[in-house]
Amino acid sequence: MALDADHVKKDPAQPPALDAPELYINRELSQLEFQRRVLEEAQDERTPLLDRVKFLAIVGSNLDEFFMVRVAGLKKQIEAGVFDTPPDGLTPAEQLAAIRKVAQQLMAQARECLRDEVLPALRKAGIEVLEYGELNERQRATADTFFHQVVFPVLTPLAFDPGHPFPFISNRSLSLAVLIKDQKGKEHFARVKVPSTLPRLVPIKRSSGGVKKDGTVPYNHYFVWLEQLIAVNLGTLFPGMEVVETYPFRVTRDADMVIQELEAADLLETMEQSVRQRRFGSVVRLTINETMPSRLREILMENLEVDHNDIYPLDGPLGLSDLMSLYSIDRYDLKEPTFKPAVPAIWRNGSAERDIFSIIRRRDILLHHPYDSFLPVIDFLRTAARDPDVLAIKQTLYRVGKQPPVVDALLEAAENGKQVAVLVELKARFDEESNIGWAKTLEKEGVHVIYGLLGLKTHSKIALVIRREGDGIRRYLHMATGNYNAITAQLYEDLGMFTCDEAMGADATELFNYLTGYSDKDCYNKLMVAPMNMRARMNALIEREIELQKRGEKGHLIFKVNSLVDAGMIQHLYRASQAGVKVDLLVRGICCLRPGLPGISENIQVISVVGRFLEHSRLYYFRNGGQEEIYLGSADLMPRNIDRRVEVLFPVQDAAMIQHIRNDILALYFRDNLKARLMMPDGSYRRVSSDKKAPPLAVQEWLLKKRHKG
């Protein structure tokens, strides 16, 4: 919803109150604007071809989650008669109306990009995604053989008539709506599920594509859509019947779970039940082929209990997330160049197994993933597991992924007799099932497993190692902005730090006492901890910058976050801008603040960088009259992070490290003229205008090259 900026310009001496709805962007619409920026990466011809495919798949997956969680939540509010409005003032019904318009546009544009740009370019490159009607005789024979030998035995046609109730259709499942006619001329409806256990893009035998200039012999890859292969062979499923017509459709259901939190043991059981029930939520989106006739639409609408506003007719394949399978093709000439994360020099000198704790005692160590390897984090935990002087390991786990080496290290530590306590967050959305499995595995090996706190999600990323040294103990810490996930550490941009700072170690001990036992401590030495003291500390630091600006100092704030939603924080940033403080915001995704409003936010700029890696670090810089302070951590500026999650922000104390972050990382983001977008007051984004004299720079690629040179 665009702001009428003229309202502010007419009388800048009397700008609106800082809680006025026109000063805020709607959260949901801002989220969709982020999906538009992701789509732009697929539309950009400079993006390697298979990476364009990857971005289309990401858009499809992100929109699925958006509907499953955000749209589902708005629909629940309407059903419950809840009319509380966010800071922007839009009611749930108004938000849904605006979302439908933008989402339909995004889905249509993604398919236009696929049909008109990406698929033709893939074909030229030797990767052909064919319609069934385009197959030659040999290819058709191969595809039909695959159908009869592999697909047909898996299919289960489900009739719908007085003797057969309408079949249940699970979340994110692709189906065919089939109209058949019996020998008496009576029409019947049937549903055939497209099996998710089979490849959506059915590979047909590869053929040599000829010799390239470098002497290699590439192969042409041929694929056909599984739903089309099923559709042309439906006669085998309905012998004696005439298949009149068939159309694909796809269902998206409410996947947000309401958890009744009881005691820890009950929470595990409740989460397991909730994960199973996720498949059965109400339908929030029905995507169909735009040629589907009204009589079939009406059957689906009535039996899936969806409003006509929740139907999205599209020209092209449904469920773009399945395109990710193409990215696995071994055509590295069509992808971003591979890279090997760098191992910091201090880690390469000598044996990490022997020296890791002495390395951390010498000085704090900063890691910047994925440019820096995640191996030091794994080495830290493995060494702790094997070191006879290590007494205990305490850690929070949010998303660890499959076959996590971090969990292996914790299991080894338990086997070696260490005291190991792990908080496994079972409510990590869409990772619940994986976390439940690892929680059970850890428990079986004697690890003390805690499942989170009543009413709070534990999102902090912290590992504490207690080691006996001399007559006492020393605490070693790893704290980070990202998860303990070795896979995403190669895909997400994050920062992590090792330290044995005594005060931070004491704070970490107090934090784990809060997480595992009974503690209402709300005062920490150096850490900001939500929900206890983070909001108050952040407000105080912003206020300090305002006061310094008033005294003639050059006030400057730089915040790098995933999302900026919290109205209270936005108002503090508006006040800072009004006082003359320079506010530079790097916000990857949702931003509800409007930059560039006269009298309100003319000193604020918002940049979003979307590129090869997912920008994930949260970083807070305060100039502080030249005595610069930087905090890193897990918390975005959202009400849920500040008030309803356990989050940690930790200070960077080494002066050289602060300078490195300020000059060698943050400054680069504001020089990016290839992947950066500048936010406009109305919530839209445009590419950063590049100075003709400035060389082209993409911050992620620059950091990659620097690490390789280093």
C-alpha cells in the first residue's frame, strides 16, 4: 500500500505522529516484495542459467510457506472475528485482498520467466524440458515404458460418487482432476494423485551433444513432466471408460500448528502429533490450470471448502519448487563457480586438535560463513568431546539438518563421560520432525535434553564448553548469528565468534541456568538476552546515539537484519533520523519502516541484497562518538524475537575486529551496485544506481574472491 508522501511534504514542520498508520509498510506485503526480489534473480540474464532455475524453485517454495503460515493466520483471524490491526492499519480482510492481487501477479510472472526465458535458454544449452506432445517416437516409447513399469503400479485413482466420498488431498500435493464417461454416457469425477515419490521431471535417456571446444563431450538432457505422462496414459487407469478431460491442480494447506505446551515430555508427544496433523489443515490456496472449466472448479471448490478468492488460475506448471531437481544436473558451466570455504590462518597453523583452546585464549576469533569454513566450529566441539580436561558442554540447537556433525560431537562427548546438556527447540518451524528425531537420539545416549521453555521459542545460537585449567575452570564460548548446521553454513551468510571472555562466560552460564532450571535473572554483564533485557538495552543504545548527535557528534547506526517489523524499534529509528542521526539499514526481507519521508526518515536508507547466498547475519553497529560498538546475534527486530523468543546478542570487543567488520564487511554492502536494491518510501525497491566511475561490485562475490586470494 503506497503512502501519499504529499501528506508529509505539505507541512514538514508538523509531521504525523510516529505511530500513524501511514508511516508503516504492511508486513505481509513487504514479504511479497522480498519474493519479487528473489524472482528478479531468476529474471536476470546475468545469473547463471541453472541458478535462475534455482531461484524460480525458491520463489515457489517461499510462496508455499507464505500461504501455509501467513495467509493461514490471516484467515484464522477473520474466522475468529479478530480485527486487531497491525501498525499499518490494514484489517485482516484488507490484507488478504492485497495479498491475493500481488501473489497472483508473482506466480504468473514466475511462469512467464520459466516459459519465455529459462526453458528456451535451457534448450539451447542442451537441457530440454519437453511437453509430452513434443517427444519424438523414441522418446515417447521410453517415457511410456517408464509409465507402465514404474508409475502405473504407484497410482491410485480415487472415484467421487455417492459410494465414494471426496478423497482427502494432502498439503502441497499435485493432482489430476479427471472427468470420465462410462459406457452408458454418464460422467464421473475422479482424482489421481501425482506421486511425490517419483521425479516430477521424468528423465529420458541422455544423448551426446557433441564435442565442445575444450574437448569435453556434454550430454543433452531430456525431461518430460510427470503429470503429463500420467494424463496421456489415464486410459490404463480407467479401462472401459472414456477419459473426457483432465486438468492438474495443487493444494496448499494451513501448516501453522497450535501447540498446547504442557511439561517437557508432553511437549515432545504434542509436537509429534502436530507434525502428523500438518497434512490435514484447511485449504488456503488452490492453484489450477487456467483452462480448467467451471464445472470442475466448482467440484473442487465445494469439496475442498475453498472460496473462489483462494483459487489461483495459472498458465504453466504448478508447484515450481520441484524445479530444484534440475539444479542437480552436473552442468557446472551453467552454475555459479564452486568454491571452497577458507580455513582461517590461525586455525591452519599447528594441530587444531591440540591447540584449539590455546588459540581462543590468545584472542577472540571471528568467522564469516560461508566465506570461512564451518570446520572450526565442528573442531571446537569434537576437541571438547575428546579433551580429558573438558568437564561439560552446553548448547542450543535450532536447526541442525540431516546427519549433523555437531550432534555426532555431542554424542561422542556423552560417550566420553562429559556432562552434556542440549536445548533442542522442537518448535523450529518445518524442522520439527528432524529435531524430534535428534532429541530422542541424544536422550538415548545420556545427554540432558531440554525441549524449550513454556511460551518461548529458543532461537539463540550458543555453545558453552567448561574446561578444567590449573586449580580452576575456564569457559569457552562459540556464539553465532546462524544455526549449527554444516550444510546451510555453506549457503547462508552468517557470523560467529569464539571467545573465552570471563564475563560473557558467566553470562552464558546464567543463560543456561535459565533455560534448563529455575532462574529469573534479568541482568547480564555483557550479553543482551531476550525477552529479559534486549529491548531495553537496544532502546538505550539508540537513545545514546540521539543524545550524542545533539551534542555535536556524528551519530551513526548501521543495522543488518533479516526483518524489521517491531513498531517500537521503528519509532526509535524515526526519532534518531529526526535528530539527525545517520541510519543505514541492511534489511534482507521484511521491512515495515518507510525510508526517505521528509520530517520523519530522510536520514534513513534501506538496502536489500539478494544474491547467491542467503543474507542471514544480524549485526548492530553504534558509532558511540567514535568509541564504536558492534553486537552480533540471532535476533531480528521483530516483536516475536524481542518479546517471545530466547535470543542473544553478543558484543564484539576486539578493536581490530570491529574495524574489520565496519570497513571490510559493512562498507562493502553499501558499495554493492549489482545485487543491492534501494527501498523506496512506498515499499517498492529499485536497483541501486551505480556511479559510472565505480567498478561493478557484488559484495558476496567480492568477499569470495578476497578469501581465495587470502
